Amino acid sequence: MPAPSEFLKYIDGNADAFIKRLAEAVSIPSISGDARHRKDVFAMADWLNAQLKSVGVETQLVDLGRHTMDGEDLPLPPAILGRLGNDSSKKTVLIYGHFDVQPALKSDGWDTEPFTLTINEQTGQLIGRGSSDDKGPILGWLNVLQYHHENKLPLPVNLKFCFEGMEESGSEGLDDLVRRESQKGGYFDGVDCVCISDNYWLNTRTPALTYGLRGLSYYKVTVSGPARDLHSGVFGRTVHEPMTDLVHLLNTLVTPTGDILIKGVDEMVPPADEEEKKIYEKLDYSISDIEQSAGASIALSDDKVNVLMGRMRQPSLSIHGIEGAFSAPGAKTVIPAKVSGKFSIRLVPPQTPDNIDPLVIDHLKKAFAELGSKNTLTVENLHGGKPWVADHRHWNFEAAKKATKAVYGQDPDLTREGGSIPVTLTFAESLGVNVLLLPMGRGDDGAHSTNEKLDRSNFIEGSKLLGTYLYELADIQK
């Protein structure tokens, strides 16, 4: 059934109020990967919980325990479980999202304050950390619920919710909760399908549905030697320097064109056949799209299919930074006593963290041994998740295709995505149901980058899409 025209008008009529609420959410710096902001992640949980209750959702905050991060014992933010509707004649949909965000500082290169939502009136961009990943999409669901609550209208389906505050840090503690509550009599018992809005269109033009995600293994490799930082004028060329060792190790991981140098990683993935390549040829995407999104003409290839496969169906290795090194302005001449390099590998089937870890650790140990260094090496896997692929012909996807056509007037692209949402596979395996990724944002939102934004049109039309999807879902045959 189509969504009521009154619902669509309501979303348009309340757009300014919805953006104001998004500004409130963005103003809470809920950075899960920074211990200094752990209290803000808890504050964000409380804020979201109150918002859900205000539109009639029955909620509970679930304690996920504690964990150790950067040597500090910390409480994990609570998961928010919610439910609305209990009609046995209706389908039951589980909605997932996360309310934590990536780190952001104005000094990182932001044009605006990261945790103040800035509205660019000319472009319609809503700029702020978390606007697209993932506070905007969560608030899109709230916009849908608010219409039904204020007008005292029942939803066309039953809804259950699972919102977490550690997705950007490996979803610590969530897998156990999902597995436990997926058992008979658990909170998620009776769920017919899952919908997640935590990804993006492939480009800036064409709405998309996503049926696959890469997994992730995130590593920290540390080299330590002297008992303290040393003066390079006194100790240079007299001792093994940790930074020199680390740079050599990082240089053994990946080529400038993206080939992974760890033996067995690239080789684990079978090449695409001609039939699979045709899927990528049909997508509305060009080299200019990726370069526009990146802000520079730096694509690895002029071949659209190769670039898309590099993003969706091949593993990638990225080096993210060095911890413990001198990085402030000026010309300090220190030899760091201890430095850590951080890098990750995005995984695709049949790769998993378990079968990739031994290859990475063995590679680094051998490379370090070849240096003949007297420093000490440690390798840690900080967090990881398996890749996921779903059946895009399932009725859950068919409902989303109809909703997309109704709201945007065009069929969606069907994509696999390069990012990772580890809990996606946990939901699929634990519940045994189809999982759909229904994106709100565009491919140029810069979710983990500076100047993250969500276009006003995507926020408003995306809210319509989420509601319309529920109505189409109610009408479609299993």
C-alpha cells in the first residue's frame, strides 16, 4: 500500500523542526573511540531514549558491561531496545542504528565547528559530525514515528529497535546481546526482517539499496625501544629508532596502487567472472563520481568496473596513522621511545578476521625480524567484523524497491558497499532473516572525513522513504 499523502505532507511541513532536532543530536560529541567523551556517549543514549519515549516507543537501556580501551577500564554505553506495536497479523521489523560518531576537531581541517550543525543555505547541506553517520538516519525514523504518534495512527507494521553507542569502535558488547535476545522468548524473537540505514548512495544522483558489506580487521602495531624519548643529536645513529622500524614495517603492507603485500590476503578472494562484472557495468557510477567525492583526481584506475570492484568485492588495506610520534607545529628533534601504527583491512567473502589474523601477524613478525632491530614489536587486533551478503530478491528488498520508486521516481541501484557494519552479519545469522541496508545519505557525505554533511533533501525525502518502506512492507507477500 502507498504511504498516506498526509504523511508525506507532514514530513515537508515539519522539515525545519526536524533539522532543529538533528542539530541537538549533532551537538552531543558522542565519540566512542575517545575515553574523554565516554560520558557524552552516555548522554547521547539518554537523549535518544527520551526522544523515543516521546513518540510512544516502549524502551529499555541495556547494560553491556565494561571494556578496556587504550589501557583504561571503561563502562560500555548502554544499548537501547525498543518496541512499538504487537499485532500478530502484521510483520515485525527490527530497526538498527548507532548514536556514536567518529572523532572530529576543527583543527583536523573542518570549515565549521564539527559539533555545531551548520546549514549551508545555498547548497542545502547540513554540516556536522554524525549528520549522515548515523544520527540523521536515526532521526529519520523518529520523524516517521512522530507523525503516527501525533495523529494517533497505528503503524502498518510492528517495530522493534536496537540502537547502540559503540559501532564506530567495533560494536563492543553488542554481538552477545543480539545472540542472546534472538533466542526463543528473547527481545528479538518474532522479527521477520531487519532494516539498517547506515550507509550511502553510490553517487549523488541515484538512490540505492545495499545487499553486501565488507568486513574489517583493525590492527595496531607497536615498536618500542628506549626507556624515554631521546635527543636525536645525542642518540641519532647510535641506537635502533622505533620510528624508523615502524615506517619500514608499514611500507611492507600495501603498494601505492592498493595491492596488498601480505601473502595470502588478496589470493584468498577468487576473481570475478564476466557475469559478475556486468553487475558493476550497469551501476550509475563513473570515475568522476569517486574523484568528486574524494575532492581530487586521484582514482587508481580509469576503468569504472575495476574501481567499483575495488570498493565492493575486493579487500583493501589502509594505513590510518601513527600514535606517539611528534605531530605538533614546529621542529622538535626527538626520537620517540614508542610508536604505534594503525591500519585496517576491509574484508570480503571468504575472508574473516580469524583467517586473516595469522597472515598479518606472521607477515609483520617476519618483516621485523629482517630488520635486525633490538627494539620490541607487538601486534594487536583492536576490533573486527565479518563481511556480509544478502539476497536482494527477497520480499524485504522488493518492498524497499517499491518505496524508492514511489519517493524518488526511479529504481534504486543495487550495490555492495565498501564500509563495514559488523552487527549486520550477526543479525542475519542469529535471527535467520533477511537484512536490508536502506541508505539515506549520498556518496559524497564524507561520513568519516572532515566536513561531514547530510543534504537537506536527503534528510527530508529519506524520512519519507523510511515511512513509505514500512507501508510497502505491510502490503507485500512473504
